[in-house]
Amino acid sequence: MYKKKIPFDIDCGIKITMEVIGGKWKSCIIQELLTGPKRPSELHRLFTDASPRVINQQLKELEMHGMVEKKIFTVLPPHTEYSITEVGRTLVPIIEQLEAWGDDFRPKMKEILEME
């Protein structure tokens, strides 16, 4: 994994939170995993705007932070599934609040986008 040149500031709670959920698709992945385990290909089909590489990278980061768990099935053909962990479930209220804020801000964002 990429090693950052600037040391990570562990003293700032916002920076820690953004490190864990700051990717464009991470919150969406967590919400989808609330309905049950998913294979990477299922997530790729759900998020067609994102490349498979990006989804895989964000899954890897979520797994590294302990928010999701990867289970490898050693059957033929082999496959993997991702599921949300108990620690990952603690993010759900935060994600729901972000979604509610976005829903409230939608009319203003629409105005902003129409000005461009």
C-alpha cells in the first residue's frame, strides 16, 4: 500500500474519521454491506460510476481499518465476500447523518450546479 510522505496526525478526530470513510465510495459500500455480505463483483455492478479498481482499493482500505471483513471461500471456483464488522456498524449513524445533511442541501446544490 502507498506510504504517505507526511505523517498522519492521530491527534485530530476529524482527520481520523475522514481517513476511514473519506473515500468517495466507502460510505456507499458500508451502506450496501448492511443488507448482508457481498462479493466484489456485486459491488462493482451496484456502483457502475466507479471503476472496479477503485472499489477494490476502497474495500482494501476499509478492511485495513477493520470496518469490513474479507472472507475467502476455498471452493471451486474460489470467491470472496465482504461483510461489515461490528466496528464498521458504529459508522452507520455518522453516514446516516451525512446522508440527511446531503438531502437537506440538495436544493442548494442544484442551484449551484445550474449556475455553472
